[in-house]
Amino acid sequence: MSNELIVRHLYALSNNRETKFADWVAYVVREEWIGPEEDRGWADDPDLDPDETLETRDYDDISALQADRGHQAPLGSFTNAPDWPETNYISNITPQSLNLNRGRWRRLEDAERNLARREHVPVFVITGPLYERPMPALPRADEPHRVPSGYWKIVATADGRALGFIFENRRETGRYCAFQRDISEIERRSGLNLFPAVDPNALRPLAREIGC
């Protein structure tokens, strides 16, 4: 088994020792945890050995890939929580294209927060990478790794509403709503059984509430 489960106050992740990135990150957006902007003070993960994940210095010269350090559990959803610095651990980061990270990905995170504030409910999110085509490596990383070619995300509420998305890790056009995908497709392409105790057919749509 090549994965290690890390459970924190704000999120949980399954770290893959082979790719050096999390196979999935799960978090809950709560209205009371959303606060003002905070500093992106990147830090190595204190709970993972250096050979199991990337380190902050591995992201030096990430601009050569036209990419950002992309949060999976977003800093902006937790800045009013006391443990918000946990979101800046490098195990919660992947190289995301500038176009994705500053565009559709960010706007979808905004939509998650808006839903939590508007309905006064917790919003459950799970996200992870896809490896479906070769990608250039981080130029300064000193260990083998696999940069994701895409990302999936599922947004859900406790009353059985859910919506899935798949994004390519490259420049694309269109709002995040144009990238909706069935949860069954996300499970097939990621190789993960994300909801073993839930009948996907019983889930109700969340598109309107998430701005689609």
C-alpha cells in the first residue's frame, strides 16, 4: 500500500508516496470558518517523511511551468478557523495551471463558500488529481513525482444534493459550470470508490445552488 491517511482539524487527505501528491483531499466549508485573506506561508508537512511527499523547495521555479501552488483544501475557506495554517502544508498543494487556479478553480471555491453562507449549512467537498497524460515535472524537485493532468471535485450537502466536476490542468475556456461530470465518471477515471455506501441515483442535483 503506497498511501498514508492524514486527518487534520480542517481536512483529511490520502497521500500517495509514488506520485508525491494526495489522491484525494476532503474538507467541510462552514460559514463560521470563512474569514479575511491570510498569508500563504508554505510549510513542509510535519506528519510526512520527506521521501513521501514534496517539500517547499521543490516548488522553486514553478513559474517555468506557468503554474501556481494550488490548494486542494482552500485557504480562503478556513481563514477564520484557528488551524488555518494547516492548509499551507505542501501535502495539500499541487502544481495547477495559472489559468485553472486563478479562474474556474477559484470561482468554484467561491461558489462553495457562497452556498455555505447563503443556506447556513456545511458544504462537503472532496477533490483529487487525475493522471491521464504526461505532464512536465517541477524543474527543481529532487525526487520523482507525477504532476496531475487534471482534477476532479465533488461538492455535496448533508441532505443528499451533490455535483461533480472534472477540469484539465491546462488553459481552457468556459465557466466552471461547463465542466460538470457524473460522479460515476469521476470514480471511473480516478479509480476511487468515493461513495461506497451511497446510491448515486439517490443524490439530488446541486447545480442551481452552486451557481450553474
